[in-house]
Amino acid sequence: MNAPELLLRFIAGGGLIVIITLLAKTKYSFISGVMVLFPAVTLVGYYFLSQSVGTIQLKTITLFSIYALPATLIFLLVFYLLQGKYIVIYTLLFSVVAWFIAASVLIIINHYLKIVN
């Protein structure tokens, strides 16, 4: 990865954050809730995974991602419920801990039940 590509990625990521922030200040602020969930990391992650694993393994990884969606839901629920009770940094920290616990439980369940191989 060269310097211009890094700069372009930096600007694109920062631009997305600026757009989300500006959108949140309009009467359509609820749309920023969808924009926050834009799958930027997922896009990049699956692109590079597709370069290093075969189609069957990539399908298995994708299926497990679908199976793991409840962990994201738990993150969002904890974040929603703790807003106003703690400062944002603690709310985010507790939400990440809840996500980690949920993801760990899903991995353990999958290990024993072999839902996704």
C-alpha cells in the first residue's frame, strides 16, 4: 500500500465521519443511525479475505458473520440503554465488553453445536 492510497483511505474514512456528523444535526438525524453501520470494515475485511482464502472457506466465514449478528445487536442495545447514565466513553466501553461476551458465547455455542463448520 503506497502513500497516495493511504491518504485516499484516510480522507474517505474521515469524510464519512464528517457526513454522519453533519447529517445528525439535521431534521433527518435518524438516517445517521444507518450511516454509522456502513460496513466499511466488513467491506475491506471481506475483500482481503477473498484474496487469501478459497470460495468455500469465504462462504463459511460469511455464514458465521451472519450467525454472529446478535453480538452487534447486543452492542447497540447496551449502548442505547446506558446513554445518559454514563459518559460516552464508558458507555462505549461497556458496549464493547457486552459485544465481546456475546461474541464469545456465540463462538462457544458454535464450538459445541457445530452450527457453522
